[in-house]
Amino acid sequence: MNSSDDLIQKCLIDWRIKFYEYTRFKDIELIGEGGHGKVYRATHKNNEITVALKSFKSNNVTIKEIVNELKLHCKVDMHSNIIRLHGATKNEDQPNLSSLNYMFVLEYADSGTLRSYLRNHFNYLSWNDKINFALQIASAIKSLHAEDIIHRDLHSNNILIHQKNPQSFEGSRNENRTFIFNKKSDVYSVGVLLWELSSGYPPFKDDVKPYQLASLIVDIKNGVRETHIEGTPSEYIKIYSECWQHNPDSRPDIQQVFLGLKNLITNNKQSINRIAQDSNTLETHGSTRNSLFISDSTEGILMQNTSSSLLN
């Protein structure tokens, strides 16, 4: 065992993280790849449970970063909005038997990204559904910020949908970027996500051709924002508009965002339903039963929740 293995093993022991033999998994299939690693879907042979296996690329990720990410998972693993870390495994079949062959064993979300979900199902979502999704996102970020964890890469392709069981999420690792990320930058991203939930598509979708991108970035930096979607509740507009204020100090903290959304959905159900009907929005039977999972920039699997548990 080398020093890198020692660091991983110490973390597994100190944080009581279960280790699974890699040979106990079957039907391993690549389902996603990012700059820092890959994600596989696999089935545990003993109980036939489907899990996600998250690997890391040795040229982009250090052992200390892997250990730190394990610790972050453990710090938020008890929260109902955070996807479960089942444990870790190591692929001994790889030619290079380094510690970067360690993989996270994570809870699996089976229904694609929030962006694709909105593209395919937006017309069937009521305003109660949309605000429930917004509340779940805010709740997950709130749990991260309570542990001083910053996500840094929050967008609709890093949020996964799970249709059966509620679950959660993780912060991305610290990278050498010129932009300073903090809790208020996460709040800005939440505001953008709330707008996307109101529209069904990403902001400035018609202005992202390669020759327009540079000028669009400058415009956004100078305070340009998307226009409000007709039929959006005014209280909801107020929440996301405050989130994407140009001055970070003018943005609310995530606790304020969460409470605003919770108040909106608990006190205004009748008016929200009326707005949805006036906008010819198709109502679903009760609140949405789908769950949200947030992932980091490595395409890892991360966040979840049920609408009912958020309101307790």
C-alpha cells in the first residue's frame, strides 16, 4: 500500500465509509463524462440495487481532492435533500493500480437532467410543481451553505431528476479560476435556475451562437438579465430578481430564498393554481412526485428531495 492508498484508507476508517469490492458490481455502463471523471451505472450483485459509480481522472484530480470530497459527502449525508454516499470501491482491473482507481458508490437518479426534463415535460407542470422544484433546489443549497460548502457550478445540466425516491447533492472542488466563488455566487445561480423553471428553457437561449457569446458575457456582467415570463407570480419574480442582483451584497442569503419560496407555496396555493389555469398550464394530480439531484462539475450524481418533506 502506498501513501496515497494510506490517505484514502484513513479517510474511509475515520469517517466510517463502507468499502465495496468492485467485483460485487455487475452491468457496469458509462453514462456520463466530465473534465474530472466519469460516472457509471451499475447493479450490486447481492441486492440488485442500481447505483452510480463515480471515477476520477488522474491528470485533473489529486488524492487530497478525492479525500476532501468524501468528507464533504459525509458532512451533508444526513440531510434529506442530499444524495446518499453508499461508500467507495476500487477498480483493480485497471492497468494502473493507483489510488485514482478509487470510485464513489452513490445513489442513482434515473430520469435525466432538469434541463431535459423541462424540455420534455414543461407543459404538464403546474406552478405548484415549479415552485416545489425551486424549493428543493434552495433547500439543498441551504444544507450545503450551512456546512460552508459552495457548489460553484450550479446549472440545470447539473441537476438530475429522480421519479421514485427523494434524494440530494454535493459541492464542486476548488479550482484555480479567476472568478471568486462564494455563497452569493451560488445564490445568483439559484436565481437563474428559478427563472429557467418559469420559462422551461435556459436564459438567453437565442443569443448563444459562438459569435454572440463574448458580447453576451459582457452584457450579463454589466447587469443585463432575462425578461420575466408572462403569468409568473409576482412574488416568485421578486425572489429570483433579488437572487441575481448585480451587486452580490444586495442578494439574499439562501435561507431567505428558501423561506420566501416556502411561504409562497404554503400561503398562495389557490392563487398559484388560478394563475396556472389562466395561463393554460396543465395541472398535474397534486404536487409533483419527482425529486431533484444536484451534481458537481465532474458529472457526479448529487442532489434529491421530496416536496412533502421540505415543508416540514
